Amino acid sequence: MKARQILIPLFASMLLTIGCSRNNTPPSPPVTPLDTTNRSTATGDTLHWQKVQLNSTAVFTDCWFTDSQHGFVLSSDSLILRTTDGGVNWQPVPGIRGVFYTLDFLNASQGYALGFDQLAITMDGGQSWTHKPLTGVKIDKAKWPYIQFVTAATGYLNAGESLYKTSDTGSTWTEIYVRLTYGLYFSNELTGYAYCYPDSLLQTTDGGGHWQALSSLGTPNSFILNQYTHFHFTDAQHGWFIDSYTLYATVDGGSHWSTQFSSSNKFLFTDLQMLNGQTGYASCLDRLLKTTDGGITWNMVYSNSAFKIESIFFLDEHNGWASCSNGVLLKYHL
């Protein structure tokens, strides 16, 4: 989801086995594909990933699809791009510009694009977007902001040093927790999680009114944790959390977390999405990984050193996308 510029050593092996675990500026011209032919000749899951090179050198920081044909990507050149053909062709959303970093959709109609200084909201499936000022919110620009709405009116925002809540679709925000925090995820309207530096996962069960620290995870080993902290739950009990180099899992709704993978600063997760309790994908700079055993082992399914993978989004087991640097998108279709 983020513009990432940090280089680290990468694994050479194909298998990783873990034992211990925006304003009224006129719209820009259409962004059209230059190359959609770069398919791997390897066997297995890799064959289903296709590179789509757009006429751009921008970093695509985040992507989201509401169905197999309609999707959005945030571009570092201050555009929100929209596709209606599954990601083959992309058009800038007219009348909206600004530097946005994170996307979230409540449903097929209502979605949000968040930047450090502004929020854009759509109520019609992304055909039109409206700027909203982040009234009452102070986002730490050294951290990465996160946003999630749980109802049409109620949403939460992690600004880096505080957590905020809105009850009026983002028109106003109220500070509900003050400490250095990373990541944000609500599994339902009342239950949510955030990571509190340096060693605690926070949980609320009353919609952000109170937050309690869960079991300690230990001090993180990543100085870039703020860019690579993500949660994902497949149901109320089963969830995963990454803090750049370590993957944790819970099977009891977040009360207890166990380490599934720790790479000692040699292997960097940048994003994660589990499709169910067993199958999931993770990005690792220029690589995509897949697990079929809940995150215990990972296989590399795509690699290209010409760009970095910023975020991944799967609609289901048959349709997925990844936003990348250098004007690249990856499309998965089974």
C-alpha cells in the first residue's frame, strides 16, 4: 500500500519452510496498457499472474476491486485510476486529484481514499469522489495512515500517534486513543485491533471506547515497521498480523498470538491477505508468495526485480491484483 524505497537482501530459494514459527483540475489523459504479455513460463500458480505495464512511471500505492471488473488504484502522481474491464485499461477519476495512500471500501458503493492531509469519499461505486477535510485529525507524516469503515457512518483512522473515530461519514473525527500505534483492523462493528509500539497488540470490543493490551509480541526487529504493519482476519477467531519480518497468528479472536514466521531481518513482508484459514498471499518487495497451510510454509509464485510490489488485493480465490512501482500492476486470474 505504500511507496517503499528500502532495499534489503532477498532469499534465493523458491520455498520458504518455517518451523518455529485532490481539487478540480481537469483530468489527465487515459492511462493505457503498453504491455500485457509478461507471463512466466514456470508451472503452477505462477502461470496465472500477468504483468500489466501502464503508460506511467508512478508508484501505485494501493488497489481495491469491488467486483471482477471494477477497481481502483492510487497513483503517486496524484491520481485515482479506475478500471471497468478487470484492470486491462485504466482512466483517471475526473475532478479529483491529490496524494492518497490507502483505499478502503465498505461495500460496492461506498469507498474511501486516505492521504496525509485529505480524505476522498465515493458513494456511487467510484464514479465520483468528494474531498473531505480531515477535521480534528493530526496525521504523523512519518507514519503510515490506515482507515476502515464498519458502517456507512462509522469509521476508524490510525494517524500514527492517535486513533480516531467518526460517526458522520468522515465529516468530523474524535480522538479515542493516544499512543504510538501502527496498523488497524476491525473484524466487526465493535471488535478492532492496532499494534502499540513497542510490543503490544491492542484490542477493543466496544467500538473504540476502551482498548486493552493483549499478550506481548516482543520488541519489533524492524526500523521500518510503520510501513509494513498489517492485520487480516478470515473470521471472528482466525487472524494474522505482520510487522515487516514476523508473521503472527491467532485462533481465538486475538486473545493469544503465536509466531508462525520470523526471518531475523532477512525476509520482508510488505502486505498480506488470507483468503481462508489455509490459503493466502503475501508480497515481499519484488516477490509474491503463497501459503496453503495457514502461513506455516510459503512458496514463491511470482518474481520480477524490475519493480517492487506495494500491495495486494484478492476479491476471491480466482481474482487478484497487486499494485507496484514503475507503473506496473499484476493481475491474477484462475
